[in-house]
Amino acid sequence: MKKEKDILASEPKRKKYSKKVVIGLSIATAVLGISTVCLAVAFGTSESQRMNYEVQLENVYQKNMYDLVESVNNVETKLSKVLASNSPTYQKKMLSEIASNSKLAQNAIAGLPISRNSLSKSVQFINQLGGYSQTLADSLVQGKALKQTDLDTIDKLHKSVKDMKKQINEFSKKVQNNYSILNQSLMLDGDYNNFTIEMSKIKGDNMDYPVMIYDGPFSDSTLDKTVKGLSGERKNKEECKTEIERCFKNVATIDYAGEINSRFETFTYNVVNTDSQKLFVQVSKIGGHVLTVSGRGSETGEKNIDEQSAQKIAVDFAKENGVNDPQIVWKDGLENCMYYNLAPMQSNIVLYPDLVKVKVDLGSGTVIGYDATSYFMNHTDRNLSTPKLSPSAFKDRLPSQMTVKNMRTVLAPIDYNKEIICFEYECEKNGATYYFYLNATTGEEENVLKVVKTADGNKLL
């Protein structure tokens, strides 16, 4: 069985770095490199000029390679310093620098000719390591100390980065000994170039990359760039404003803020409710569905509604915005807010790719956080066959020291553009919660997640 992988909770409406942008930039760099060389030949550029282009591009690649090495080295050193220090002030400084170094590592990877998705797990790990480090740094601003669970997680991260550091430094020695990144990137082996194949070996078979999760299993489940779930007539900004008035029962003012045309075409609005809470709301032009809501909870900390009422508010809000049969699959409370993950069901199978996240303020009893982008990105009619076996059939494949708390059948987004019907086992060991995902047909382990809470709790938005 594979090693258990950690899931790290991150900041609300987190400042996460885009995994797909990094990979996309890598592709662009590789294409640019090949195009530069080919154009030099096609237009009859002199041999000396062509060689000059190649030298310049090779220098760019090597600089990015050395920047990556330096960034990973710095992250490893600073993680060890966090573990060695007892000073919250110094730990905060190191964690902030780790977040910065992680961003530099991302930029370096983006500047290397790496084929699409080949280093997706490594890129994801670096991205989320930066986000997690910044979350801990932010919590230390208030004078809080790191909990033992935080230190245990940092220790695991340090071991992973240490392994990465060793392997990436060994690879960089090849570059110092006349290894040409450009030449290797122009040599293709199937869908990957030689440089990509060699770089992918940096992630050894025994390396443990902690998987990070926000707000419960598979909360980030936007599988591809094709919007599948939006339907209905195209709305204008006044019609979308009416949709906001329909969904929010306590609206005081709505001011049109503009429009965004990316994967989703949306109108945006600044909303103030009767409790003086300010919300930023995005509504899709197609169908007039509320896609996202971002706002802050009541400053008083009052709780005027109970959890059961908050749960109904969350489910009703999702239904009113076009979400089909939303069921609560994860919940958490922090201060005077409740956080919910909702997902539709099909044949008693939880559709994790179609997840919706809702944050309800217990003071005002209104939705102040909402994200339905995964739902409208992924939701479609699926031809799902009910597993022939029940979850209990593979229960004996779990580690014997695990206490099983709950079992259910789910559609899990695994890697890129891949959905697999799995049995989900919520387990407990020494007070920690784990989620095991076994293939519902073969019983093979597809994923293992461990919930690790920060001082700020499990955040949704």
C-alpha cells in the first residue's frame, strides 16, 4: 500500500498559486524555444546567428534551472530552521520566506521546456507548500505559537523537500557538465521530450509528497477548462441583478461593478445587505447563476441561528442557483460561521467533481461565501454503473490500526481529467482523520488523505 499523504488546510479565499498557469507557461516556453530555432533555419539565418539564438536560449534555460535549484535549497534550509526555532517571530519570518521561495521555484519551472502535466504532482506540491507556509505565517502574526500538529506537518514537508533537493542538485551537476537543456528538449520520445523525462525522475518512487486539501476531500475539483454545466438563456446585467435580489433576502444595495470574460462570462456586483455586510458577487451571463460570493462575517461574533438553520440556508441557496440535489458531504465551524461542502448524488454516488462550497454567517443568517465554479465547470450527465460490491468488501485492505468511522461510494477526481468510482473510508488513528479511496472495482488504493488542521481551522473560502 502506498504511503499515507497529508492534506494541509489553507487560508480562506486562499491566495493560492495557479498550478495550470505554471504548466501552461512551461509549454509556451518550450514551443518558443523550438520555434526560434526552426525560424532561424527557415528564413536562411546564418549559421553564426542560429548558434547565437541557441546559446541565448540555452542560457535562459540554465538560469531557470539554477534558480530552481537555489529556491528548493532555500526552502529546505528554512524549513529546518522553523523546526529548530522556538521563537514565533523567527518562525514567521522563515515561513514567509518559504512562501516567497516557493513562488520563485514556480517561476523557474515555468521557464523550463517541460511537457504538459509531466511534473504535475511536483508543481502542485511546490504551489501548495507556499500557500500552507503563508497560512502559518499569517496565524503567527497574532502572537500565536505553532501547534504540535503544525510542527509534525512541517517535519513531513521538510523530509519531502530534502529528498527533492538531493535529486535536483544531482541533476544540476549534469547541466554543469555540458548537458544541453535545449538539445534535450528538441528530442521527442512520444509525448515528452528528453529533458522532461529526465526531470520527471526527480520524483523518486519512494518520495512522499503530502497532498494538500482545502475544506474536505476534493474541494479543488475543476478537472479541465471546458465549461459543461452552464445552461439557460443569456442574461443582461439588469436581469442578473434581479437574480441577486431573488437569492439574497436581505439586500440593501446592489452596485454593478463590471464584467469578467474568462472561462466563465460573468457580471460582477458590490452588494451591501441590511446587516451592513459587504459582498462581492459574480453572476454568470448564461443562465444568471450566482457563481461566487465573497464577504466577511459579523464583527460582533453573535450567533443568532443554529447549525441546523445554517445548513438549510446553505442547501437552499445552492438549489436556488441551479445546483441539482445538493447534499452536504463536509462541514466545519469556525467562530461564528459554518462552512459546508455540497455535492449532488447519482445512484447513491457522491459526485465530488461537482462540489459547491458555502459559508454561512451565524449572526446574520446569510451566505457570505459561495463557490460553485467546480459544479458549473464539471456537471454533466454521466453514465455511472453501480458497483457490484459494497464498501465493506474491501474494508480488510485498510491498515489494521485504522478505526473506520464512515464508508460511502463516491466519484473521485483523480489526477487530470480522470474520474473513478471509489469507496471512501473515513478513518481515525491516534486522534487524526484519514480518508482512504479504494477503486470500487479492483480494490486498489487510488488515494490516501490525512486531515491536518492549522490554528485557523479548516477554511472554505
